[in-house]
Amino acid sequence: MHNLVFHKTDLLYVLAGYLLGSVPFGYWLGKLKGIDLTKEGSGSTGATNVLRRIGKVEALLTFLFDIGKGFLSAYLVMKFNRGELVVLMTSMACIIGHSKSLFLGFKGGKSSAAGLGILIAISWQAAVIIFLIWLLVVYATKYSSMGSIVSIPLSPLLLFLFHKPVLYIFFTAIASFYIVLIRHKENIQRLLNGTEPKIGMKY
């Protein structure tokens, strides 16, 4: 039952997860170059928009940092043995923080990289498979968004196959819905319309 217990003090973990997710690393890199990513390209502060508007090195740094903050939000809660429910809530807070950053007037990125970081903490095996599928899809289609749309929904299935707790499977299902159908809604529409820019292309 410890896994389902939530104490008032656990709110601090959830708040920390949100604040960590809110750190807009890509946006700050853009500001160093005189670019406001929230007003450029897709308006996202994630690695793909950083690649289009700033450069490859900055995009890689953004990608790694966003993975890192997702990983830390889940790993630290697991390290302190707070239970699966707290891991779920803190991780979801991090994802929401990334896409609705407190520091950017509740704007942000798509949360794909942050979600991958969380998945690494929960199951690095599943995370590796998801990342490889993402790479294959992106290589084949040249659409970063297509890679996320195809690979992310497979997370709950992989966690099930790796015998992970039901709450983690539930979390990845909810996170997948949020990241794919809500955060990538405009990307899906552009893909259907044939107007989605490929990697390296600018809006």
C-alpha cells in the first residue's frame, strides 16, 4: 500500500518536478543568440525548434538537458522511496512544467524529451527501444514530430512487457495522450495537410 500513499510533504516533490520541468533551457539558449523561440518557428522551446532557429550544438544541448530534467524528476523520487504514486505525480508535473513553463507565461515545448528522461528512470530498456524507433521513423520520414507520434504511444506496451508496475503503465498512457494528441495536435494537422516542415527546414 506504500506505493499508493501520498503525504502532504510529497507535494514538495510534485512542486519540484514542475519547477524542474519549467526550466526553459532551449529558450535561454535562444535568448543568448537574440532569438525568442516562443515567437519563432513552431513557438516550441524544444530541441527541434532550437535546431531550426539556432543550430545543431544548441539543439543537442537542449535535447540532453530536457532528457536530464525528466530523468531527475522521476529518479530522485524513486531514490527516496516515496512510492509509485508520487513518482507518477512528480513526473506528470515535470511534463506539464516543460510544456507550460512558469518562466515563460505557461508556454514551452512538446515534452517528448522530458518524457524520454522519465522513461529512462522507470525502464532504461523501454527508453532505448522507444528512442531507436523514434530514430528509425525520423530517418525514414525526416519528420521529428512523426517519430514522436509513432514511438511514444508504444511506451505503455513496453512497460507491460518489461513487467513494470501498473501505475507506471498508467502514467505512460496518460503522458502519451498528453504529449501526442495535445502537444502535437498542430503537428498532426500539418502532417495531414502536407505542410509540416522536415528536419532542417525552417517555417
